[in-house]
Amino acid sequence: MNKNINPPIIPMEDNRTGLSVETLKRAILDNLFYVQGKFPAIATPQDYYRAVAYTVRDRLLQHWFNTSETYLKENVRIVAYLSSEFLLGPHLSNNLINLGINEAVCQAVTELKSDFPNIPDFAEILEIEEEPGLGNGGLGRLAACYMDSLATLEIPAISYGIRYEFGIFDQEIENGWQKEITDKWLKFGNPWEIVRPEAEVKVKWGGHTEPYFDENGRYQVKWIAHKEVKGIPYDTPILGYKKYTANTLRLWKAEAVECLNFSIFKAGDYFDEVQDKVDSENLTKILYPNDDTCFTPQPLRLEQQYFFVSCSLQDIIRLHLKYKGSLDTLHEKFTLQLNDTHPAIAIAELMHLLVDEHHLEWEQAWDITTKTFAYTNHSLLPEALERWSIRLFQSLLPRHLQIIYEINYRFLQEVALKYPDDRDRLRRMSLIDETGDRYIRMAHLASVGSYAINGVAALHTELLKEEVLQDFAQMYPEKFSNKTNGVTPRRFLLLSNPKLADLISQKIGEDWINNLEELRQLESFVDRPDFCQKWRNIKLSIKQELAHYIEQEKGIKIDPYSLFDIQAKRIHEYKRPHLNVLHIITLYNKIKANPDIDITPRTFIFGGKATPGYFMAQLIIKLINSVADVVNNDPDVRDRLKVVFLKDYNVKFAQRVYPAADLSEQISLAGREASGTGNMKFAMNGALTIGTFDGANIEIREAVGCDNFFLFGLTEEEVYALKASDYNPWYYYHQNSYLRHAIDQIGYGFFSPQDPELFRPLLDNLMTSDEYLLLVDYGFYIECQERVSQAYRDLENWTKMSILNVARIGKFSSDRAIREYCQEIWHVEPVTVEPKNYL
Ligand code: 26W
């Protein structure tokens, strides 16, 4: 007769923080019931996703509170990362990984399914989350990777940005053309953010300034603004991987100060009153979908930039004065990173706040300012360099214009002192571009007002110092440094490629997740046939999953054994997706010329959004889809080539394709891609790279070994020389019959029989200017692709190269990049947060 009749008491874990499967199940039902007000039988998949989201969020909150409390208690130095874009990606999966409860929550959901069959399965729940697409591409995603590393490295940090109501558009493809769909990511609300109305700030603009002398006879300037809005902060916890540090992402939303003052009502002009409210809230309505492409000086864009910068600086000054001390030590407690020039107005805004609001002397204010800001440049493209018209500044920010004039006046005095009688240098370096309408050069303001300036890859930083910011590099050489980009291995390997991550951890343990250089241990497995077989099986199974997904999505059957050749990035001519298309057409023509040709079967996968209004990019998307229709349906091809344009390239999409790639296309014209970060993510997942001597490609090739990288094309110097010596694309057209054939087919409607003239603009562009030198690099590219096809036939050797790419990719972790920023720019130390239960 068993003695203990009553089962052992399992101490009831706290519903809000317990991590056992039982507690998680109870917590999910609790959140469904008490937060959503739903009971299982009627709950929708969306409700269940949110119940799981709240359950996971509950387990973040204590770390979040601990972190903020620790930072305040220990009076730490904090990094503030100012960015107009954050491409975060889905939160749920990432937080499950960083909390280390992925399996437990998966188990909890699976077990709940037996009681409540209408609960979606775990994978479906992860799919439901609308990702916050608050960014365009590289710059926005880099900011998100850096936040993951800052928290994982336990660096005190706050990231500031804009809470766009509508993020980057969703992309549909209709009849081969991109169609932009509004991104209603907040339709079901966002369980990961907490609004902080108590921390609202006011932002003003417009109006005029009035000089006056204060009670001590000091010259002061009063800014009588014409418009004012409220900035409401929404905070999102950013937890480090298996750390107790949860930093804060503070995104600002604009709201009308006074929603309605009824006095006007009586006067009956109701609409103006409401108009003002609408205008105010329009401010943070939508993300500008243009990146790197033609900076279009829309006033609303400057308003958005000034809005979040002013909110953030007021917030930082409030924090500093409340917890840390007086303003003269601001630069000791805070260092502010400008993510490109988009937040550069912050330099003038801090001067305005210090001089006009807090009445510091100009010199002291400038000393603090120039010790507070650091600036990262992400693009050399002239059309990406922001410059605002004086006229717009005069109307929107009259006081800031005065301040910028004063900064410029004092700066040019300094230049004249250092370089006497060099009028041309003064003209070149001035913050004001005196041509045409007269403009403010935001990159110059950022460079003069910052103590550190960096590029995002070695070549890019060199070109920055030799070209765009040459004069500043001569004047302030000590400010310049390179910080080659990095990506987080948590989201882009551990989370998006669990099979490969498991195999790696089985062999070398899990330290690589926090210290990616540990992957180098994999080098010793390249000659282990069993390991290589497992490596190949994993890649194949992931390719089979993607093939299944593509068949479902597009109805196109692809061969998982074919070489998966992937180009996924924003569509821009300098990234040359149309060079990739020229290769596809060349292969197609070789098959048409001899259907029995022994060709390495390939599946070409494209993904990428084009900036609305960027016609050539839109036309390239149409070309890819048009070539796909011909190649995919031509019986002679016998399924040896397949071309797929997958719509709506975003972070979720990226997590699906990086692990499935055999070949990563990084084929930008040398000297144009500042760094690239997709190149790092592909290599981290075992893809081999075909690429030019550009951006971070150069450093990836250096790290993985030139035998494990397919390099082709002109170098930046050769590009420079060729462009200087009147390059004639026709020479290459006549010189290469395959090129000529492909160009003619595009130009004369072979891929657009119903509209033969359709791609004429592309042809004209290539045959007149070919600004991105496709025709000269075509020959080298085709040769290189032939080498790739040969290499892929030797699967053993290909596997070795794939393993070596992963083994040697350690440098490209965002942890390494952030460690460099901390040691060489921000001079900030990690702070350990001790776990403590609040309740
Ligand atoms: C038109 C206004 C504009 C201009 C430039 C909007 C956005 C930009 C960004 C700087 C463009 C961008 O995302 N640049 C990319 O930044 C990545 C992160 O450093 C680099 O890896 C890419 O090479 C670079 O193109």
C-alpha cells in the first residue's frame, strides 16, 4: 500500500515568471482569458499568438526593470543610438531564443493543443506575428542587429527612433510588376510595446526668433514657434541572449497637443481645428520608402527627423538632470551615435537646448556637443547624401538655421586658420552649399559636430576619407575610423537555421553563439565524411522546405538538388540584379542553342523591394518576372533552370532564404556598396559568395580564404580609371556575342512579346551610359559563374568550402563590431544586471 497518498507538492511557480511547461500553459490561458478577454473555444489564431506574446513579454519585464534600476543605481555611461529606421523583424521567436524558453513554450503550446484543438501549432503561431517593418534595408537592419549585441554584451544603451504607424510597404507582384500595399502592422496592436504617456515631450517648429538681453545683460535668442506637437514614447524591451540585460527601444509617436479647443467650435471653423490635429499626427504616419536612392527633400521627412531627435534629446537631458548631474557632464554620461545623417539635426538641436533653454555659453555648449556625438556614414552615393534647402530650414527651423550659420562661421574661421587663402577649400567644406537654392550639407554638419566619424567597411572608410569627406579627413584625421559591419548570429543562424546550429553545437558546444570566433573549430571537421554528409543533408532539407514553400506560394516546382543561386536585397541599379539576369539569359540561350548541353541545374531566386517612383528598379523587377515566365515554361530547358521572384522581401523572408542558399550574389559595382550585410548572413549559413571587390565582400574573402570565394570584376580603382577614360559600352556589346544576343533579346521584346518596347529604357540606359558598368563586368561574371557551376559538381569539395565559410565568418558578428565601437568610439563598459524577482 503506497504510503504517501498525496502527491508531492510542486511549488506553484508564479504565473508571470515561471518557466516550466505547466506554468507556461497556465500563463498562456491566463493571458488569453484576462488580457484578451477570450476563452479557448472562440479564440482566433491572432488571439492565441497574442496570449503567447504576452506570456513571453511577462518574462521579459523583470529583466527590463532590473536593467533600468541597475543603470540608475550605478550611474552608468549610456550609449544612445539615434536611427530613423529599425528593421527589427518578428519579436516572438527572437525573445524565445534569448530567454532560452523556445522548447518549453513550444511544448506548452503543443500540450495545450490536446485540450484546445483550435489553438494553432507553434510554427503557425510564430508565423502570425506581423513584423515591425520600421526600416528600408541595410541601415535599419544593422541598427536592430546592434541592439541585440548591445544587450547581449550587457552595454547600457537606449535606442531612439520613430514609431511609424505604417512601416515599409508590403510588396505584391501583379503581372510581373511590384505593387505597394500599405503595411498595417499595428492592425491588431503590438503586444511588445508599452506606451509611456508620463514621459511625453513637446516639440515645436516654424515661427520666428527674437533676440533679447536677459536679466544679466547676456545676449539671448527667443524662438517663438508657430506649431507644436506632443511626442509620446512607446518602449520595447530588447533582451540580450541568455542575459538579464534588457535595454530599451524608445520610439516616438506624434500627437496633437490640444485635441480640440472648443472656442473655435463656436466660430464654426471646425475643420481647421481638426486639420491641425490630423497634421500633427501625420508626422509619424509613414516611413519614407526610399533608401540610397534619390534623396527627395520632402519637408515632412525633415519634420520627422527633427521630431524624433528633439524628443530624444529632451528625454536624455531630462534623464541626465534627474539622475546623473548637471549638463556640463552630459557628454560623460551619454554618447549619442548618429545612424547616418538622418538624425544629424541633433547637433543643432542640442545647441538650441543648451544655449536657449538651459542658457549655457555657446563655447561650453559646443564643447559638450562635440564631445557627445559620433557619426556613421552608410553610403557614398551622391544621391543618398542629404542636403536641405535654406528656404525650408528658414520656414521650419528658423532658430536652428541661425545656429547652423553660427557653427559654420566659427568652423570656417578654424579652416581658414589651418589653410590660409584656400577659398576653394572653404567653399568645399562649408556647411552651406551656396549653389542654386543654397542647401545645408547634413554630412558636413555631422562631421563638424561629432568627435568620431566611421565608415562601415574597410574600403568604404578609405573611399570616405579619399572622396566624400576628404577635406574633413585631412582636417580631423583623428576622428576617422573604420567599423566594419556585423550581423547577429542569434537571429541569423541560431534562430533561422536551427538544424545547422544544432549540428555545430553538437560538435563544438554553444559558446559560438556568444563568441562567433569559436566557429573556427569547425575547420577540423572538413575532412570528416560523416560530418560533411550531415552538413549536406541539412542544406538539402532546408532547400526542400523552401522548394515546398515556393511551390505553394508560386506554383513553381523547383529541384532541391539544383544550385540555389540567390540575390535578395533592395532593388537598386548599383547592386546590379540586371547583371544576374544577363547571366540567366546567357545560360538559357546556351540551352536553346544546344538543348543537350551538360549544364549545372540552377534555381535563381530573387527578392527585394524597389523604392516607389524609382522606375528603373521597378522595370528590373518586371524584367526578372518576364525572363522567369519564358525560362520556366520552355520545354527545351527541361527544368534545368528555374527563375523565381519571391515577393515581399523582409526579415521573416530573409530568415527563410539565407539558410537555403548555395550561392550568394554580391555583385555590386566596386566602390558602390558601402558594406552589405546580407553577404555576411549568407556566408554564416554556409553559402558560397560570388562577388566583386566591394564593401565587406573584400573582408569576407580575406577571412574565408580566396579559394572559398568566387571573385570577379573590376576593382574600385579600375572602375575609377575606366570612368575617367570615357567608357564606351558599345565596345563590349560588339565584342561579346552572348552579351549582344542577351541585350538584343531584352531590348527588342523577346521577353515581352506583347509589348516589345517595354524594356527599351533599360537597353537605352545600358547602351548610352551603363553607369554601373554591366557590359564590361559581364564577361568576367559569366566566366566566374562557369567556375561556380564546375565547383558545384564536386559536392565534397563544395561542402568543404561551405564549412570553411562558416568556420571563418566569426569576424562578421555584430558582437565584434559593437565591442569595437565600445572600445574605440563610445568608451563604455559592460554593466552586469543581477536577476531579481520584483513581486
Ligand atoms: C534617401 C535617403 C536615404 C539615403 C541613404 C535613406 C537611407 C539611406 C541608407 C544609408 C541606405 C542604406 O541602408 N545603406 C546601406 O547601409 C548598410 C548598413 O551599413 C550597408 O551594409 C549597405 O552597404 C548600405 O547600402
